[in-house]
Amino acid sequence: MKIKLLFIIISFCIYSKAKAQDPVFTQYFLVPETLNPGFSGFMETTYTGIIHREQWPDLDLKIDTDYAFLNTWNENISSGYGISVLNQRENASKYNFTQINANYAYRVRINDDWYFRPALEVGFGLKSFAFQNLLLEDQINIRTGITNASSIDPLLRNDKITFFDASAGMVFNTDNMWIGLSMKHLNKPNISFSEDGNLPLNTFFSLSTGYEFLLANYIDVQFFPYATKMFVTSNYMQQGRYNRLDLGASILFEKMFFGATAVTNPAKNGLNSQLVTSVNLFTGLQYEHLRLGIAYDLNTSKMGKTGGVYELSLTYQFNLDRKCFGCPNYSGK
């Protein structure tokens, strides 16, 4: 019975990872490259960083995700380009996913206020499971109680898959606002672990916005420095039958920011689903070229005690004279 239960759990992990959910970071608005290649070179300088996410540490199904990137800007050709590496690991089944991407974005000036940045991203992905750790039926001799070291199950001979991936995105922006649209896995790569299987990876769609403004333009800020800003953001995502809408706001001081994001499930997919699935708190500080961000997700669903989700991000901007349009005031200027 325990063997059957273990196999069901592992099979569920394989299915859920394969069919839908690309990793989504709580601090997506601080590292928008994770969502949209149109943000490549968006700072119009060389920019690099890493973000780490640890999900559900109190469960046996703990998931760790890391994303590292480097992009730069060439003013002569009005283009941004870079590379990124995404890695995701799950402790129960030893699932491991790694993808390396190259991205390119081109800046087009529409008028005095608006810019348009179309972009492409191509990558190479690798998925693997530790199938050798499974104990399958043909390995067990009921009569003698002896367990064989090997199995003839064909699944064990195909525990790794590789695939080519293609994505596209675009960003419209002014000095204090951006609207981004992206579609990942346009080619719907086959990610089946079965040799003759055909399991296309669902296209990931994202529509995100960000708007930054001086708080003094709307309310009396006698208790805050005049330069205090507000930043509001939203991000709608859909992949297969699953969708999600994040709504957030933060207050930006000279060297520090605080904020919160509400994560909602508009379609209420799944049993006993509810509209708000988590409330994500975040804070961060800037010291010269470095920016540190910390986030914690408070689970509001009925999953029970999960330990929440932790995130830590660290980025470095080489030229502080360049400004991230429509993003938090990283340089404190």
C-alpha cells in the first residue's frame, strides 16, 4: 500500500509540473525579466541579479526556485539583450528543471512620452526526475520477500528530457508607467517523459502594469519626506486552465520600500478554491549600486500549515545615472 501511495504521489508531481505552472516570483515587479523579455535592457545600462524562492518548507513537498540574469544596453542600436538561467527543484521526487535563455529587445519611440519595446527569447530546457528511487511492482518478490535492484519498466530508461523553447513579449512605457505583455512557450515543446508520448507545454500568458507617482501630488505628506513615492502594480497570468491576478502597492522612501500584494484566483480552479489565495509582504533597501529585496507570502487558502513562501533578491545596477522607467526608485534619486 505504501508503495502504491508513493507512486501516486510521484505521478501527481510529474503531471502537475509538466502540465501547467511556470514559477512566478512574488517580486516579479522588481525583476520583471522573469515575466517578459521586453524588459531586457529596460534600465538602459548593464544590470544583473539573482532571486531565490523557497516554497512550503513545512511540507514534504518543498520547492526551491532560483533565477539569475545579466542584461545590458547598446544605445547605438537602441537594443537590450542578455541571458538568464532558471532552476527549480522539488525535494520529494527530486524533480529538477533548468532552462537557459537568451533574450533581445528593441526600443521604438512612439511619441514624446511613450516607448515600445518588442522582444524575443529563445532557450534550452532540461527536466529530470530521480525515477531510480522508485520501488516498482516487478522489483518485489512476494514469495521470498526479496527486492530486486532493477526494473524493466520503460519509464526508468527515460528520466530526462530536453527541449527548445521560444517566447515573445512587448513593453509600452513612459517615464513613470509601463504595460507589459508576454507569451512563453509559443512552440509548445513536448515535455513528456514517455518515449512515444506527446505532452505539449501550455503557453504562459502575462499582462502586467506598473505606475509610480509622487505621494505629495495626491495627499498631504507632512509626515513623510516630500520625495516619497507610491508604486502600484498588477499582473494577470494564465496557463492552461489556471489563471492568477496579483494586485500590489508599495511606498518608496529614499533608500527603502515597503509593500504588499494580494494574490487572487479569479477562476477559482480546484476544489474548495477561494478568491484570495495569499497576501505577500515585501520590503527592500538600496545601497549605492546594490538592491536587496525580501518577501514572505502568507497563505490564506485551506492547504494547512505550509510554512509559507520566502524570497530573497539581490541586484546590481552598474550605472546609476540610468533610471528604470515606471519601477521603484532603485537609485534613491
